[in-house]
Amino acid sequence: MRRTFPRKSHCQPAALGALAALALTCAVSPIAARLAEAQANAPDEQASAALCPIVYPDDPSPADRGYRYTFFGNAFFINDEGYLLTVAHVLENFRDGGQAYIVVNRPDAPPRLVKVAVIAKDAQHDVAILRATPNPFSGKYTVGFVPLSSEPAVRGQAVLALSLHPRRLQDAHSFEAQSEDSSPGTVLSYESTLLDKAGPAADVFLLSHPVVKGQSGSPVLALDSHAAVGLVEGLWLRGTTLSLAKSAPPPSNTPGAAIPIRYALALLQQQGILWHTGASSSAAPPSSTASQSVTARPKQ
């Protein structure tokens, strides 16, 4: 699911300065280039392992291709206790009943559907916390977590949005491999908009790349730290807030909109849930003095 928002300002995509600098480094030293590439790809592989499509199974029992399901958006793990973040509007599809699931990969077996419980939602800022049951980090799953940035996204910053979606949106099955969308871009500006009709305006930041169908709830990673600075929200358009599932395709140069990670951190703090920083250390809620280090890495 994607959402669109009234455009408040005219923005032009910025140059990817960080990517250009990396390209120059690669041209100067092939050995350094391979080392830099390996260091850069490792956190992205970790982030990819943290991604999980949010789905609803349409069949009571699996067939030869697994459960047929309907795909709604993305979530991502933030710690090895099975907690995930997503945007709250993806969960509106389940408000009249129905159990939400995530699709989780396994190292030597087809992907599996795992139930998720809604732990908390903040409709005003469109963020939600989920928890997978059973915890995939305690079983034989290929999972990782995304660290959350303590620093806000800033204008001109190079970022990367990652998401998963079924290869066939109209006939998706749980045993089939997922396709990954990797969307590099830059932060254009901050804008204010209504994410919840019943609440006051909230901030979003705009991305130089458009949002593709199903990216809602995906992490927006800072390219330098590979920590999440936001969650993909929707597209920034003139007019009213609409779901693009019910509207015409937008222009290719339409910027995306993302929820600042600070809203998610505030909700985690309220629930007393630990998250990970860009240094892969565990962060206690800011109101608590009980901060502790990570001693166990996610199972791969």
C-alpha cells in the first residue's frame, strides 16, 4: 500500500555526492574499492534479512507453492526479540478482523508465514510496533535487524530505501522467493502534513526517488551509517491524501515521503522496548537509565 500527500513545495532531486565520491575512490584503488564495497554491502545484507512483507493468507491450507496470500506492505526487525516497525496505515487492512502475518525466509527451506501481533500504534505519526510469534531469531530463519539512527535525516543526505515484494502481486504464494527493491536517493526537505485526519500535522521528509507499490513501512537507511533514519510512507503529490492502489500511476519524478525515525523511537520508548543503534549496541528507552550492550548476534 502507498499513500500520497499534498505537495507543499517544489523540489528537485539532488546529486548523489556520496555515491560519486565512492565511485572516485574505486577508480583510484581497486583493492580499496573492493574493501569498501564489502564493508558497504554487509550492513545492506543485514538490512535485507530484516525485511518482511506484511501479508494475509487467502487459503486455509497450503498447496504445492505454499499459502496464497495478499500483500500489503513491509515491516523490518529492530532487535533479536522479534520486534518490528512498520507504518500504521498498512495495518488498516486488518482493523475489521483478520490475522496479519509476515513472510520470513529460511536458509535451507521455503519461506514461512509467521503471525505478528500489534504491540502499539501511533496514528498521528503513522508508526506501529509489531512482534513476531514465534520469534524467528530463536528458530531456523534467515533474519537480521536494522539499527535505528539517533541522528535525524538532513537535507542532501544520501539514503537508501529497501523493500521486498512478491514477484507476482496478483497470485503470490509463500514458498516463492521475494523480489527486492533498492532505491538510492537523497533527502530533499522536511514538510508538514496530516497523517491522521483526527490529529495535528506531523513532519515527513521527502526523498528524491519515487515510492513503488508495496514499499510502505520499509526502512530508509542513511548511506553512511546504514541505520534507519525513517520509514517509507507514500508519495508526495498535489491534491488530497489517497491510496495509490486506487489512483492512476504518478509521474516518474514524483518524490517519496518518509516518516522520521524519531516518531518510532518515541513509541518504542513508551513501550519500554530496546532497539539497536548504528554501532550495533542496544539502546534503552531514553527515560530509563538501564542501557546494556548487545551480547548475542542475530541467528543467520
